[in-house]
Amino acid sequence: MEFRTKIDIEVAEWKITPQNKICLVGSCFADNLGKFFEDNHFRVIANPYGVMYNPASIAHTIERMLHEDKAYIPDIALFTLGTNHVYILNETNEIVDNCQKRPQHLFTEKELTTDECASYLNKAIDMLKKRNPHIHIIITVSPIRYRKYGYHGSQLSKATLLLAIQQTTADYFPSYEIMNDELRDYRFYKEDMLHPTPQAVAYIFERFCDTYMSKEATTYMAEWKPIREALAHKPFNPDSTEYKTFLAKTLEKRATFEKKWKI
């Protein structure tokens, strides 16, 4: 007997390997997923210029990143979309990625249309594919609702993003649906009843791994786990001989691990 609806996710034809370079750009949910990749010792860059919530700002980030580092080639890019709302600086009539705590009267808030969202996403995809024609791109919608829009307005914003993604060639990963259907109980939300708990984010990452991780990557994470836990150990006396010996052995294990996996 089933007591919940589980989202069916088709396993990807391509797989993430330990050697892949991964780039995540988007809402704070991108930071959450990026932290999991970092903890598992993947080569990952997450929001290099800060959190970006809308498709325009994500495109701006990709453009700036590729311009500033002409040698950087990601194998996988993941966009996490939060909203279709943007802020336009009245002085220049341009979309800004960060208001930098300047007065609200300097900006005009606008909602991007489905076509505008799709255009910015496709621009970001085209720039990445120009740098690496073999790149795999995943787009997901952040499950975090925007109370300031009103819950109906938040749903309309998410719907606009979902429709825009359909106009791209990227893979779609259903973070939004997992949170709202599989984890619909409020025990999976933080005290604000909007943001997912660490447990919920961990579960979504687990579903992501089931979809995209190769067997090699799964083995890699399993072998890294005890090393990661040892490195995170906080000793009572860091100057003791015992701890110094423990740390030296751990660093040796890390070096052996990285050599084995060519990281």
C-alpha cells in the first residue's frame, strides 16, 4: 500500500563521472545542491557571482563567467530557476542581477513572459555549447515559494518558468514536483514554511543521483565518505601527537584517493 505519490523520473542516458566539471547557477537551491557536490569532492562551481533567481540573471552569469575565464569548460551545467520577476534599473533600462541594497524607487519590477524566459535560457545554453558542444545541461525549478508575490502569484511565476523550459533543449529535473508531491508534509519545511529542510534537500539530491550519477560516481562518493568524515573531525586537542598522526594518515588517504580517480 502506497501512502504518497512518487515522481517518476526517467533515468538519463548520459551519466555524471567523478572527472566531470560541474557548474551550477541559479537560486539558493543551486547553492544547496552545489554544497552536496562539494562535500562529495566533485569539481564544482556554484553561483560564482552570487545567487541568481531569474533566467536573465542566469544568462548574465554564464556570459560573464565565460568571458572572465576563457579556459573554463564545464562538462555539466545545472540551472535552478526561482522566479520570472526581474528588476530594471530606471537609469539604464537594463535588468540588474543584484540591487545592492539601493532604494527600491530606483528600480521597476517586471515579470518576464514565457518567451522572454525561454530566450534567456537558450542564450545561456548556446553560449555554453559554443564553448563545449558536448556539454549536458539540466534545468530545474526551485521548490521555494515566494510569499511576497502571494501564493497564486508564486504559482503563476513557477508555471511561466516551467513552460519556458519546454522551449529549450535542456534536460528537466523535477525538484519542484518532488518537493510539492513527494514531500508535501510541512515537516520537510523550515520554520518559515517555505524553504526545504536539509533532510528534504538531501532527498532531492538522492533522487538526482539516481537519475544522473554513473556507477563509477557512486563508488567514488562511497570511497570519499570516510575520508570526508575524517577531515571534518574536530579534535579535543589539535596539538596532540595522536591527532597529528591521524591527520597525516587522513591526508595520505586523500592523496591516494585523488591519484586513483585522477582528480
